[in-house]
Amino acid sequence: MTARLLETDEQTLDDLGIFGRQEAEGIFGIYNHTHSRGGERLLREWFKAPLADKDAINNRLNTIAQFALRKTGFPVNGSVLDSIEKYLSRAPDDDSDGMSKNTLSEKETLDGVVATIELLQGMQAFADAADATDLPAYSTERNELAGLLADTALAPALKEKLKGRLSYSAVTAYDQLFRKRVHKQLEQLLHYVYTLDVYLSVGQLSARNGYVYPRVLGPGTATLVIKGVVHPALKNAVGNDIAMRSGHNLIFLTGANMAGKSTLLRSISVAVYLAHMGFPLPAKEMAFSVMDGMYTTVNLPDNLGIGASHFYMEVLRAKKVAVELSKKKSLFVIFDELFRGTNVKDAHEATVAITSAFAKNQHSLFIISSHIVEAGEELKKEPAISFQYMPTEMNGNVPEYPYMLRQGITDDRHGMVIIRNEGILDILREGKKVR
């Protein structure tokens, strides 16, 4: 039975930097320490499809954690896997007389046969070892792997001694076996190998970086508790704590520009995304309820293709979330600077109206940041909304940013201080040249 997937979209993937751009490796790049190309492909697929199934998430988390605890090594050489992929992709064609027509050279065939035998024997040894047999979370996959290797057609390859050169007749027989009779079984075997590659590489990353394995709560409880969350791409970052639950399911976040609001929102969002993947993540503790979907709006562009302004794109984004909420779904939603694309009066009214409406959806979680502190004051009548801010501390005329979340609403506005510190007005007034 296929596990349910978390609903999300390209805007969210872009906001979170899941796959990065040319100037950044993205979250996928940070987690990609796989030993094989197939493992890398599978990891990419998993990043595109976070889970929305408590049991599936728990099983993946436990499997990764158990392998990491045992410090299990990857049982196959990556170059062997590359040779096998090339070899199996060139299945022999049949002539009209039924004779096999080999499309590989003699050396390529020999290399492919030897690599496949090494893979089979390596995975047999792994399946029989305690690192596989004694791990409860991996038991289902281990049994399926063992059942695949128990195929009587594979018995000669599992017993083959590779110390000497294989005879021509043996290579020919194995070639027919591998590329025709058991081709599908070998492709299935490779899938188990690539899955194991992801488990082990993510577990090793977690051990190196001290990542936490989140605690998974059932759906519908609208709970998110994180301690010491940081963004995985930042070094020596300041960790922050948040706590959300039904009845207190919306955070209204304020703070000056450069105070760290957007980074905090991305850190929280990435943690929630990784948790739904069943992956360890950069925090001290985390507990979360499984959600149906996740939508963020941190870096919303204009859409010149349809002639849409930034404000209209914000409206469409809010409408999309509203439509999904109307289907009784539990969502994790972030809006960074909601309605920044319109005038202050409309932004104020719209922020209050939309935020108040969101807060009444007790099965979903929302974080909304805004510069409009007056809207925050008006929203204090909503019991489900908590108010937090990223502070700015002045050292003389120089703003400093501790990046530590605090309770309340801030009216910090230091834009003109920064402009004066940069001397822009002096340059315009006195014609000073920038060196």
C-alpha cells in the first residue's frame, strides 16, 4: 500500500530552496552524500514527495536512526553499481531466428557479469548480517531482499568464486541469466540497494551534524514544538524555539528588516518539510503532527506572463490556501510580509481580515510576518494568535541583530538609520563620491 504524500507546490519548494539554484546547493545538496547515482536519484525523488502518513514517517525515521546507531557501512562499491546500471540497460536483442544478439563488447559483458555477481554476494552477506537481521524497522525490507536473493536461479552466482577469471562459457551463461531471465529481479535488487544507500548516507550525515529525530504525532492535533531550530545551510546559527497547538495555532511575527524574520521562517519550514520526509534535522528537539499539506509564501515573484502584479499574486496565493482549507485539510502555512504589494491602508485591512480568518482553522498551523504592527495590535482580540518578534538592538547608531525570537510585538523601524549610516543623503546633497 502506497503511503499518503504531503501536498505542496513549486512555490514552496522554491521558497525553501529544496533544490537550490546555481549559486546554492539547496537542502537536497546538503543531504546528498549517497554512494551511488541510483541512491542520488532516489533521494531526489524522496525530496519531491514528503510523506503524510504517520507510520511511514516513523518507519523511515527509525530505520535511519537504527542504521546510524550501528554505524552500518554501505556494502557495495559505487563503481560496481555504475557498471551494473550500464550493463543491465543494454539487454540483448533477439534475432528473427531466436538467437541472442549481444550489444556489448566482450570486455563490457565480462565486467557487467562480474559486477553483478559481486553485487549479489555483497547484498547476500548484508542480508544475513546482524546489521540487517536485528533491526526491527528494517525487517520488512530485509525479508523482501532475502526473498529476492533466495531465487534458485541466482544460487550459482551466489556460490561463484571470483578469484580466477571466469570461463567464456560461464560468462555467456551468466549474461543470459542476468540480462534476460532475472533482469526484473536485478532491477528490484538495485532499488533495495539504492534505498539502503539513502538510509545509510542520511544517518551518517545526522551523526556527523548532531541532528535530531523528530517525534511524530497523529494527524489532526495541529501541534508543532521545536527547540533550537536552525537552518541546515547556516554555520554557527542561533537556534530558536516555537510552540504551536490547536487553540494557539497562529504566530504573528514582527521585526525590522535584516532582523532575521525570513531566515527564521525558512528554518522552521525546512524543519517541517524534512520531518514529513522522515529525515533527521537541525534542531535540539521536535514534535509535530502530520499535516495534509504545506504552503509557503516567502519569495513570491510578479508574474509578467499573465500581467499580474505582486499584490495580485499575493491574493491568488491566499485564495489557494483558502480553497485547500475549505476542503477540511490540515495545513502548515507561512506568509512572509503578507500583502506587501499594496498600499499601507489596504495591507492593514487585508492582513487583519485574512489573519483572523486563518486563525479560526484550528486543525491548521500558520505563521504570518508583517511590518504592519498596527495590524498586530488589532489582532490581539483573537485568542488563537500569539505574537512574537525578532529584535533589533541599537549600539549607538548601529543596529545589531541577536536573531533570538521574543514574545510580543515590536515597532522597530531602523530603515532611516541604515540609510543615514550609509551616507546616501550626504552623497545626494553634497555630491560625495563612493569609494
